[in-house]
Amino acid sequence: MSTEEAEEADTENAATENHEFDPLKTEIMRATYRALITQGYSDLTMQGIADEFAKSKSLLYYHYDGKADLLAEFLEFALHRFETEIAVEEDDPAEQLRTLVDRLVPEELEEDSYHVQIALLELRSEAPHEDLFRDQYTAVDERITAVISGILRRGVETGTFTDIDPETEAELLVSLLIGARTRRLTTYEEFDVRETRRALETYLDRLPSTEDGTTVGGAEPARDGMTIDEAGSTEDDDGPERPDH
Amino acid sequence: MSTEEAEEADTENAATENHEFDPLKTEIMRATYRALITQGYSDLTMQGIADEFAKSKSLLYYHYDGKADLLAEFLEFALHRFETEIAVEEDDPAEQLRTLVDRLVPEELEEDSYHVQIALLELRSEAPHEDLFRDQYTAVDERITAVISGILRRGVETGTFTDIDPETEAELLVSLLIGARTRRLTTYEEFDVRETRRALETYLDRLPSTEDGTTVGGAEPARDGMTIDEAGSTEDDDGPERPDH
């Protein structure tokens, strides 16, 4: 990679668009996304992915050694899409955190997101047995932590936050978000998303801030985090139920 | 159940000791525990559990419809053991919370606990597809939340904590703990348990308290949470690696 290219890749959007994913691989990743929605992780096969893929199945095997290899790249793909998702535009660090939390634990969870998130959770629970996944999830957790600690660090620099250790705080927030998302997926109807969102607000409110006591801005309309919107949904998805929640 | 029995079952230890688990079922649960350690969740079969069980395999089928049914009861068994684990003796609510956090995210994780926790995470990730597991995990999360909000409520009553909503705070803490445990299991070597424990301390320190600024007591020696000590370990466990962390 030339210095120029490296610089370009350094800007967040460019990184997401360019990173290793040529059009063919992007097509494969989208087929994987659709296959995960319709078939779930446990039942997923290379054939199942091929069924969602317009081109020849042999192309899948040409590029990937097998399901684990392909899914590891899918995690990387998802991570990059995710980084676009959470590249919040706001300037104000406190507001940026609020938007991030709102995107990761939205009030309503769309059905497609729900299915992909379940598949991702299953992949995560496979991580102890599968090095490829573990490496990817380590990268995922590190990236999210870096994004959050970056926001917090900027908040300390600009004087929005006082007396916090950005790294420690980021660690806390990442566990909190992953825990909330995991609970939501696994207890579903019983999960009180409003109470959890209130709890997350409480946490943010309690971050030592120069504007203590004031809530910095309201949350914007809910969006689903960790989705891959561009991948599109399947035409007629009458797969497993459990819609918005 | 007579009123007397109901009252007795109401005290925490009694509930754990008596709850539905007669000696035979306890033996089956211990066999399941050992099978989960040696075989993991994905490869687990009724035969695998039978192999760890001194009595006849037909007894397993007499008591359980199949693997899912047996594992659902195992989750209930684990929950009750877990409640004994977290029945902290301290009187002081702040100290009680610290001990609880310390037990759930101990500095070192013993190998057996690690394997059982991985199996439990896999079961959790199956919850979206398996009603029996979802019901149990809902109960698990509700129970932990109730224990924590109970401690917090007592803290408010005794004046240890001020200006907190025990329910909201418990919600936050449960997500935080589940998230930290999940990340630890799935990224393993890369997971910085010390930083996470510092983060948890920070959270506890920041709970509005009448003794603001002071750390209430030190953490006691680390123990593994969510273990089933009495189940004992297998004699020669040279199964999957990944020891203390």
C-alpha cells in the first residue's frame, strides 16, 4: 500500500469502503448475511451460502477454505460495516456517546438485525473452540473499545469530561453494551429494553462532566446497531418470528 | 407444600438445598456438569452424560425427555448453586456488592469453571432457538437482578446509597457483569481482567453514597463465580487447555 493509499484508508469511511473487500468478496459477504438471516448459524452450510450467491459455488471454495474461514472474514466485514454505523457525526463527545449507545441498544430491533445478531452471538460462543473466530472477536472488542475510548479521550481534552480514565471507562461501557445486547437476544420478550436504556442513560449521566447534572441533548431516533443495511433483506422472509422489540 | 415448608424454603440456603433436587437428580446434574467440562456443549450427548453417571442410562431417559430437557434442569440446578455462591455474608451493602462483583469476575478463572462457563454461554446462545433454555436464562437474569437490586435497596434503606434507583442500577450491573464474563470467555488471552476489574471498581466507587470518595473495604480473595464446587472435577482432566486467567 502506498503512503497515499494508507492515508486515504486512514479516514474512517474510506477504510470501511476499501478494506480488502473487492466487489466479489462483498457479494459473498452479502450472501453470507442473507444466509445467516434465513438459516441461522447452526444450520449454515457452504451450500446455504451458495444458494444466496448469484455466482458459482466453486468461487466460494476458491476464496475460502471452508465455513469457518468464510465466517471469520464475515466478522471482519461486519466489523467494518459496524464502524461506519458508529462513526457518529456529532462534534460533542457526550452527544456522540449517547448516539452510539442508542445505536447499539436501540429501542426497537428489526427482524433482520435480530437474526444476524443471534448468528453473531452464536459465532461468539464458538470463539473458545475456534481460533479464527476468537481472533476476530478480539479485534471486534478492541475496535469498539478504541472507538469509545477515543470519544472519551477527546471529551477529556475538550473539557467535557473530568476525572475519568478513558481506557477504564471504555472497558466498562463495552462490557455494558455487550452484556445488554446479549441479554436482549437471549431473553427476548422478557427483556425490558426501556429499563436498560434508562440504565445506560444513568451511566452516561453519572460520567463526571463539567456540565454535571445536565443531560447533554436527547437521543436521536433509534437505529439498529451492528447491522449491514446495504446487504438488503431477503425478498420474502417468513423465517423465524420475533419481530420488533 | 405446607406453609411451614414454604417458609423454610424462603430462607436462601434452605431454598438452595431443598429445591426439587433429590439425591438422584443431584447425581444426574453432577454427571452433566462433568460431561460439560470434558465434552463441551456442542458435542454433548445423553450417552456422554450417561458415561459420567454411575447408575443406568435408562434412568436418564426415565427422568428427562432428552438433552434439552435435561440441560434446562441443569440450568436451574446451576442457578441454585449460583445463588448459594452469591449469598454473601457481609452486612454492609457496599461491601456485599464488591464481594459479588469479585466472585462473578474473579482475577483468576479455574479451568473447570472456564469450561462450564463456556458451555453455559453456548446454552445461552441457543436460547433464541430453544424455549426451554430461554425460560431458564430469563429466570437466571431475573434472579441475579433481584439479588443485586435487593442489596441496593437495603443500601438505600440503611443510608449507604443515596439518589439511586435500585432497579435501574441492578439492570446496569447485571448487563455489565454478563458482558464482562462473555468477553472474558470469548477473547480469553487478550482479555484484560485487571482493567475490567478496575472498571468495575470505578463503577462501584461512583455509586452515589453517603461515604462518597471512600472505597468501602477491600475485595476478598478471588473465587470463581457460577461454579458448582460440590460437583467435583474429573480425575485426570487433560482436556482442552486455557487454564487460569
